Amino acid sequence: MAALASRLSQRSHQVTLVTLGDGNGDRHELDTLVRRCRLDLLFQQQGLLGKLSGNRRRIAELRSTLTDLSPDVVLSFCDRTNILAGFACPKGVPLVLSERSDPSQQNLGRIWEWLRDRSYRRAQHLVALSDTSAEHLRRRFSVPLSVIPSAVDVPPIRSDREIAKKNQLVIGIGRLEPEKGFDRLIHAFAEADTESSEWRLRILGEGSCRDALQSLAQRLGLQDRVEFPGWVRPVWSELSAATMFVLPSRYEGFPSALLESMVVGVPSIAVDCESGPRAILVERQIDPAVAVQAANSDQPHARSCLSKDALPGGLLVPNDTESLADGMRLFMADSQTRERIAQRGIEVAERFSWAELVSRYEDVLQNVVGKTG
């Protein structure tokens, strides 16, 4: 949202970014042309009545803010914020709601889903990250919809692969929450590196599962090899040092971390969860277990699946821990295949550019304003 707001302002639109938080935890830069409105409404209240009261206050203050701003159009990002925006948006102001995850997989709970059914119907347009998410939203809501995938920045640096190879470093990035699957990544890491014990795993992010993940690493005897540095921004230097990147999510929207790792030249593995990773890694895939056998074979026909032209830009594996371990084992054992995949992955920047994303959002926003103006 910060990047989109900044780029829209650079196209001569007057943009105000309204956030429920106070801005103290910002991890992304915002262009100085964007007006910022911080509502400081992320307080926590206990009990059902307390939560109802808190959300009524959020809706009221958000509606008051939007009324004062008198915008031509409102664009909201993310599930619960979208629900609040649906109830808060003043009458006569067109509303666009953008889903940033996969609503077919992400259940918000009975009350929030009931509210989503009522709130989203108030929108003039919905935006999904992938065809999978769009299909679910179309079945659920009779609201015009567009599919606009995420974009990736052109990185300021590329990974120095000679240095990265020597680091023997696996990196994961994301919120430390159950859906991101970092427990699976730790288990898969333990299974994959059974010989050298020289590889390290570094997980960037924060969340409610930090203590549980640290305890898991300790139970597996990995406390000296698994690191949790928190959020690190910008992420490019961290990524460029990695020997490989792994996305272990149970479900996704459209993973920016995967795009970033590929475009910086890091060999990348993602599970084939619903939605995003499959749309990014659309090329021909290889079976990592078969590929390990091929890498160890002296027969040319056996190694044909590892030829440069046959390789994808990233490794997409089945959505389970064992397959994650197989993919990591392949990348650990066969550096040539790993690095060839990394070179193909850099091409992802051509398919998911910011210029394209901003233009498509601009078209959606101007279209809904034209219909209601």
C-alpha cells in the first residue's frame, strides 16, 4: 500500500494514506507527496463486548475521517480492515476492496466472516491477487472484480553467488504466524541437512509464534543454527547473502518475498499452496526427489531433466514438510542445478512490474469514479 500510494501520487493524484495504527511500526517508506493520517486505533480490548465496542469506535472514527477528507474514491487493503472500511465508507463515495491473502483458505472466524459477507457487498469493485482468490470471491459476492497480482521492485543489488554459495544459508521471510508455515520450514531444514550440519537457517519477521518456533528449534537441537533477527529493512542485503530462499506457507495471497528473492538472483523454493506461488512459478517443474537421483547419475538421459532449458525459475514442491525437505536437499546437493534455476528466476521482474500494477489500479479507481460520478 505504501508503494502504491507513493506511485499514484507521482502520477499527479492527490493521495491520503489512512492507517488504523500510529505509524510507529512503519517498515516501508512513503513518498512525501502522500498525505498521512494516523488514527491510532490499534488498541486491544477484552471480551466480546469490549471488542464490539472497539470496532464500533474504529468504524465511527474512520467514517468521520473519510467524511472530512471527502475523497473521490476509497481503496482499502486487507481482510479486517476491508470489513471496517465497508461499513465506514460514506454514502456516495465509491469503495474498492483489495484482498491481500486467499479468502478461500483464510477463515477469519464466524463473526468476522458474517461481517465480511455484509461489508464486501457495499463495495463497487473487488481486487484479488490471483485467479484462485478471484474464483472464490466471485462465487461469494456479486461485485465487479479484477485480478491484479503483486509487483516486485528492481533490486539495487544482485546476489553475489560465489559468496552466497559459501554462506550455506537458507532464508525465510514473513510474519511469524501459523499460516506462514515456519514450523514446517524448521522441520524440513532438520531433515534436509543430515550430513554436514554446516547449513544455517535465518527467518526474518515477527509475530505471535516467535517463542514456539524458537522452542521447536531448541527441541530439534538447532538452536545454534536457526536465527530469528526480526524484521530487517531493506531486505536486499539479507537476501543477497542467502544460498537459497524457501517459502513454506500453508496458504498465500501473492508472496512478495518470493518475487524479491527471485529477482535478486537467489535460488527459490515454494510450496504449491493455493493461490500465489503457483501463479508465479508457471514454468515446467521438476520433481526434487527425482532430480537428486539424476544429479547423482552418470547416465546422460537421466540428467536430461536438469538441462538448462528444462529448468524453471524457481522450484515448486507439494504442500507438505517432506517435499520441502526434498527441495532443500536438492539445492544443498546440486549447486549447478540450484544456480541455473536462480538465473532463470531473475526474469520474474519482467512479468510483475510496478508500472503495470499501478496502471491497473489506476484504471480500476478511475472506472469506479466514472460510474458513480
